[in-house]
Amino acid sequence: MTNTVGILISRHIFQDCLRGRSPYESFDLYTRYAKKEGLRAIFFTVDHLLMRQLLVKGYEQKDDGTFVQRVIPIPRVIHNRIKPSVPLPAFQQLKKTPEIILFNRDNRLDKWRVHQALLTDSGLKPYLPETRLLNLNTFEQMSARYSSVYLKPRDKSLGIGVKCLIFTEQGIQVTHAQGRREFIPDGKRIGWLKKTIRQEPMLIQQAISLIRTDEQPIDIRVAVQRGRGGEWKISGMVARVGPAGGIATNVAVGGKAERLLPVLERSGISKPAPILSEIEKVVLHAANRLAKTDPSLADLGFDVAIDQDGRVWIIEVNGRDLRITFRGARDTEAWEKTFATPMEYAGYLLRRHVGHKRDQPSVAIITPGTLPVSTKGSGSVEISAREIAKEVGKHHVVYLLGKEIHPMEKVHVVPMNAKTRKGYLEQTVGKLRLLMPDIIQVENRPLWIKRVKQLGPRPKKILFLHSETFLQPPFAKPSEVGKYLHQYDLILTNSQFMKRQLNQRFSNLAEKIKVVPLGVDLNRFASIHEEPVKKQRIENRMKHGLNGRPVILFVGRTIPKKGVHHLIDAFIQVHKEHPEAVLLIVGSSYYGKNIETPYVRNLKEKSKELGQSIRWWPFTPHHQLPAIYQMADILVTPSIGREAFGLVNVEGMATGLPILTTKAGGISEVVADGVNGHLLPLEGLTEGIARTLNDWLKQPWRLKEMGRESRKRAEDLFSWKRVAENLSQIYRAL
């Protein structure tokens, strides 16, 4: 679907467009020029949008010229051709969907804001007639300055509501766009003006003495559009000739479109090349200026005047050029260009924003949605997904879907805002329909394959399993797990331990399972053995009254399976031999929430006997953890559950700390026993912790030696760059 461009058409003309009867739009031309760009054109109205599912019931032209309706994901790039006068809910939702590029999205331009934007450019100022917001004061000022002015509605086009005012000694001669005339005596002009102002917001503009032919006013419509390289280009210029004695040239008020050069010749301009070159230069300059105000602009119609002295003026700018003008003038080349150029631009947008790095498979990483990805409260799964996306995004197109997710360099973040788990999954599937990545990577939610497989066989499905939790009740029925796991194209685990666990339960999955150990940001978790960190470490330790005292650190959730009770019981024994030591416990019972459970209350009560030697710090956001690790001398992770990997250990290792941990789960694959730490058996864990800490605290030189080995091991085996390289090889092989 990355080669599909949507064309959003007004519901009022859509059926005529399908029948080839509309003078405004040509589906034949859109289709022809889309194909030249290697694109597939899909036509629809707002009524065809299914925004909840991010689908559209669009129409595609077949080779025989007939149309077939298909339900497809909403195209990622859409050329907007509607100009709603009232808010349309589906259209508003479409505009707010960040994964969709809707070019020319806000094409109902406010004439006053356009004028102000152009006026800020000194190069354009000489081409702008004086224009003010209409009120009693500006009316008096403009009437004193000019013998004739125009009144224009601020938000209308087609010449509707335009009035030309000629000031005389007796009053005001008013000519309406449709030709009606009236005279306002001088004594009644204030009352007439107040009534006019009450009707709608209007502008008052200096009148330009237009070139004429047979008393018919002439102006020029210039179509300016973005093309193949994203640059502005002129698709066509056409003359608009108003009725004799008229004040407007719009077809809606009696004007007529004609080919430009013959009209200019009739008006007395025998050598038009210099003036046309000037017009081209000015409107391209103006288009670039307006695009700075609204980058989505891509299709502008400039109304340009040439006055009796040969001076060029920008009278007005429209945000949706009506191509009927070129058709009416029988300028086939320009008419077709107005369809070809937007298709060139659509191809450019797809290549630049959607299809870049196509030599590598694109990947969508789906986080569980229960915890935030970027803000306070993210867990190890979210941290891993975030860091993997950053690194993989340097070589692949990567989409990261999740809750509370901040913009990231080289990653297409897709924030999700569903309030329920069911809603999150439904929203995820909808987004994936839009994105259509080559690979979908589900983070630690094995049963989600039930919904993800609805996207069809083309995207490969990967499960990255971080723990056994969601393979067990109450999250999964043991009898069904194997069936769902088998539907993935590949299963990644973060440790050999996890792979063995899966192989024992599901031997038929062995060929689908690959191990990708997790990593750590080596720059953020800088080593305490480096000089710049040493200085900051001392300052932070002094700030917290820790200087000169050995600091034993625990970071993690304060729940039974993390073994905090063993650590506290052990530290009470250690304190007898090393009363200067401090135990720092950082974390909470749940991610991002400092809920004091009975388990935590019991541990805190037990800690009171040692006063400030045991310190409890609340949950700390991940980005603040490096400074805490860097204040410590030893990291203890006394897990008694089957820890699949243990990201905390790698973070401590990167910081240059010796690690005291257990042989539970996959931890032994991270910590090298006797090299950068020690692995304790679960049996007699409390005594083992106490014995090891007492031994280590007597040998500070050994702590430094193991700490340096920790950093070296982290650099050699556990950088996110290494993780990304492993994943990139796996993605390419799928």
C-alpha cells in the first residue's frame, strides 16, 4: 500500500466524477498521471471514510475505464480537494491522524491572514494593494486615500459578495460583482457601512485599474503547485475576462476564461514575455512564503492583475485552485498539468516520508500499552522497545507504537490514546493497516497474534518475549498457547534460558526461536571509573550524606519475587561488621506508583532499627537512574523468581559496579560469576548475601576490579548498537 495515493473529492460532485461528467475534476487524468509516477489512485469522499478502523471504501479506475469499489486502509498520502464550509467530523479526524499526510489540508484560506503573511516579505510588499480589515476607521482612511476601493468578504471566493466603491462628492457609487448598482448618498453612507460590516467580516482594498479589452476587465489566474521534488512550480496561466463594465472576472459572476496570450495581445501588450516572467517570479516567491506559514499547502490559485501602467499586483490567493478555469479556456496542456503535478508531489511525499530506506524492511514495534514508553512509569519492556527503535531506526524505517510516547529522532512514533486494553489493540490494528510495515514486532503479548494476523500474510509477525508471564494463567490458557505461538513467523527471546523454557513446552517451535540479549545505553550509564563521572559522583554522594561510606544499591520493584526481604535481612547482619555501610533501596511496588503494600510496610518497619543506614527512595524515572547507580559501590539484585534477563544488572554493569545476584533464570548469561560479580544459589540466600557483602566490603580494591570488568563486559556484549545489529540481520533474513 505504500504506492497508493488518495484523492479526497467533494461529495456533491463525486458521482459526476465517476461518470466522467464533472468539469471540475477528472478521475481519468488523476489515474493516468498517478500511474506515470508508479502510484495507484484511490478516490473517495468523507462519507467513504471508516475512521474507527482507519479504512476507506474507495474507488479505483480499472484499465477499461470503469471503477471498482474496494475497502482498503486509508492511504498514507492524500490530495485534499474539498473545502468544507462547516466542520465534518470524519474530515477533522483525518486531519488529526499524524500517520496520514493530507496535503492542502486547510485550503479555505483567510484572505486577511494571507495578506499579512505576504506583507512581512519586503520582496512582495510592492506587489500587494493596500488592504485593511473593514471598520469605520479604516473605511475613512482608505476613502481619503483612494478614489476607488473594493470590499471583499474575508472568507469567500468566486467573486461572491465583492463590491466596488467609487467615491464622489455626492456619495458612493456601489457596483456589486453580479452587476447590480446602487448609489449611497453621503448622508447615509455611515448607516450603509455599519449594515455592511454587520453582515460578515470584510476587507477593504485599494482598487487596481485593470487592463481591459473592449471595456472588459482582465486578470490572470495562475496555478502554482508542488511537484516531483517538493518544489513549487507553475502549472498554468489563464486570462479571466469580466463582462463589459464589470468589476470582477470570476466565471460565477459572468466572467469568461480564455487563453492568456491572445487576450494580452488584445489588451495592447504586444511583448508579454517580460511581464509573464515577472509574474512567475513573484507568485513562486509568494507560494514559498505562504508555505512557511502552512507547510501542508500544495495547490494555490493566484489572482494576478496588470494595471494600466503595466504594474503587476497580487490581488488574491486561493487555497484550492478550481481547474475548470483552464478547461474553460481550452488550455489542455495547463488543464492536464494541474492533475499531473499533484501526483508528482504525492510520489515525492511517499518516497520521502513513507518509502525511504526501502532497501531495508520496515518494522513496526508494538509495545503493550499498559505503561508509558517515554514518561515516568515505563517498565523494562517499554525501555527496551524504545532503545531498540532508536538504534534500528538508523538503518530501517521504524514505527514505535505506544502510550505516552515522545518524538524520537529517526523513529516514526505513533502515540496511542485508547483508554481500554481492547481499545488499544483495536487502535493498534487500525494504525498497522495504515502503516503496512514489512515486519510487525509484538512486545511480550503473545496472544495478540489473534488480531495482528488479520492484517494478512504479507507483513511478517515477530514476537519478542521478555518473560513467561503472558504464557500463563490468568493471561493465557496453557492448552491454547502453542497454537498462537505457532502463528508467528519468528519468536525472539532475551536469553537462552527463555529459549530453553519454550523448547521444553513447545518442541515444535525450536526452529522459530532466536535469542537476542538486551542492552544498555553506554553513554547515559557512564562508568564511575571515568574521571568526569568521578567528580559528579563525589558531589552527589556529599549532597546525600554518603561520602566516605560504602553504598549498597537495590533498584527495582519492591515485590517478593525480587527478594528485597532477603537483602534487608542480610544487611542487618552486615551492619554489625560494617556500621558505616548504607543500603539504598530505589523503587516501588508498581511501575510509576509509590503504593505501600503490606510487604513494603513490613520491610520498612524492619528497617527502622538501622535508621538512616537503610534508605528508601521512591520510584525514579529511568532517565534519572544513572546518577543513582553512580553513587553506589555494589549493586545487589536478589531475585528469587525466574528472571528472564534482568535489565537492571546490565545498567549496573555499564556504570562499573560489581553485581551480587542469584542464579535465577537467565541472569547467569549476563553476570560472569567470579569475574564481574557473584551468582548465589537460592538456597540459603540471606546468608549468602551477608557473607559475600562482608567479604567484598573488606576488599575495596576487588570491588574496583570487578566494576571495571562489569563495564568491559557491558561494552563487549550489551550495547543497544549490538542489539540493533543482531535484529537487523534477523529482519533482513525473514
